[in-house]
Amino acid sequence: MKGSVIALDRYKGRLAAAHIVDGRLEDLLIEPPDDVTLPGAIFRAICDRPLKGQGGMMLRLPDGETAFLRQGKGLKPGQPVLVQVTGFAEDGKAVPVAQKLLFKSRFAIVTPDAPGINVSRAIRDDEERVRLLEIAHEVMEGAEEGLILRSVAVTGTDDEIADDIAQMLQLSRTVRADGDGQGQATELLLDGADPHHQAWREWPTPDQLDQDAGAFDRHGVTDMIADLAHARVPLSGAAFAFVEPTRAFVAVDVNTGGDTSPAAGLKANIATAQALPRALRCRGLGGQIVVDFAPSPKKDRRQIEQALRKAFRADGIETSLVGWTTLGNFELQRKRERMSLSACLKDLT
């Protein structure tokens, strides 16, 4: 099927959302287990103990959970602090949090700790930038908070954008007022976004939105999820790659398959670069990633790097291209914004 579809449904009892483009799964969000803290959640936490030598601070969260604040300078044990969850915790590790709060919606991000009004650099039309800035200045007049207008704001009407900004501004003030209470108890002040809300907030407007029961079956999403359980990722031509998470990192192995032409390695490597963001995104994989590209001359490395940069530039998850190792592998570092698909589904049958 040509065109884009967003399907909102439940998968094995959990909220889930799928973004399909031209019949191919481009993105997938599945609700994690109930005991998992969602990124974006805001807590009043209590400082527990500093980590000397690291500059960090361990924090107490509700229900006996612990968090790690990387920058804990100036904080003392027992002190309450407002923090926001920045990603999923690895097995056996504390929840990663930050003190800089972001109140994020479809068109706008309110930044209480970073004053000023900014428009996404992706918006290059001068008339659009002027329009958005006029709306922002009108709504934010006299506000101490900062604001970022996201690239998708160009698709909104003046009223939609103004309402979005006003709602995030009010939410910011309400949450921070609750967090400034005198009580010393830990408390969840704002929960993270569920898959349906994330889909509305992060994905572009589709040609078709299917949010009725059975949407996944109608669009073949259930079969697509089953395919993600396999490490093998088909590429163009005869090439393929294996994307396999280990405890230490995600290993990616590239193979040329039956192609024995002189340019087989380069073709497979470029195809991998183009397919890798989607493969990681749909599987919910992040952290350290090591790619063992197919054999190709060193002179091809620049072309492979360019393909990687272009592919990850269009991806919504922060990824650093670290570079080549002595052994000829390529390393990446990807923010853990999602729980891996296997971890999400491990307790489901």
C-alpha cells in the first residue's frame, strides 16, 4: 500500500503505535511493563548519597526506586530536587535523570531553565519564522520560561500553535509549583508519554490514521512485529545484516550474500547505513553500537560515513557517530530513549 499510515491499537494487551510508510514498518512504540519508569516523567526526588569522583548523586524515587543524576554539584543528602527521566534504565542500574526540565508537545517545547524564544533551524522560510515568532511572543509575553518551536509547527494554524504553547506553559508552572512544596516525600509529578501520545507528538501527519480496535491486524503490524524478533535485516540486492543486542553493546554484522562483484562490499555497507536507523528504532535499541561492515577498501570509508550521517540526520533519536576502530569496525553511541522490543515483550505470551 502506498502512502503513510499510523495505526493505534493494543499489542498483547499493551498500548502500541505503528508508523507504516508504503507498506513498510518505519517506527514502532509499545508500552513497557507497568513497573518501568517512562522517559519524560518528572519527580520530586530526594538526594541520597553523592558519588565522589564522578560528580553525580544517587536519588530516591517513589516505591523504593533509585535514580542517578550525573551533575550533582551543590546538592546535599536529604535535599529534595525536581528531576526528569531522560531514558530507560539498563538492567540493574538506576534510572537516568536530569535537572533541566522539558515540557514537550507536538508544536512547542517549554524550557523553564533556558529562557529565550527559538524556532527550529529546520524551518528556513523567513515568512514562516516571522509568523511563528509573532505567535510565540504574544503567548509568552512576560514569561520567564523559554520556548522552542518545533519544525512541525509550520503545519499548525495560528490558534493551534498558540493553544499548544499556552498548555505547555501552564503545565510547566503547575508541575513546578507542586514540586516546590515543603514536603520531603518523593512524588511522581508528571508521568511520561504513552505510545499513543508519543505517536501524536513525534510522528508526521499520516495519509491515514487508524485508531479503531483491530488496526494492527488490518495493516499487518502483528506480522511485522514478529519479523523484528529475527536478527536478520534484509538489504537491497542479495546483501543482509544481523542486528544483535548483547549486554555490552549492539553488534551489527554486514554480509554481501551472493553478490561477488567488486563493488559488493561498498553496496552492502551503504545499504546498511541507510537501513540501520530504522532497524535500531523499531527494535528500541540504543547504547553502544559496533558495526562490522563488509570488506571494502579504506578509500570507501568516507562514502560510508556520509551515508551514515545522512541516514541518522533524519532519525529522531540522538546518535553520535564516533568513528572507525583499529580493527576497522565503526562505533556509534545512541541515546537510550526506548526500551528494547525484547525487554518490552519478555513477560508477554
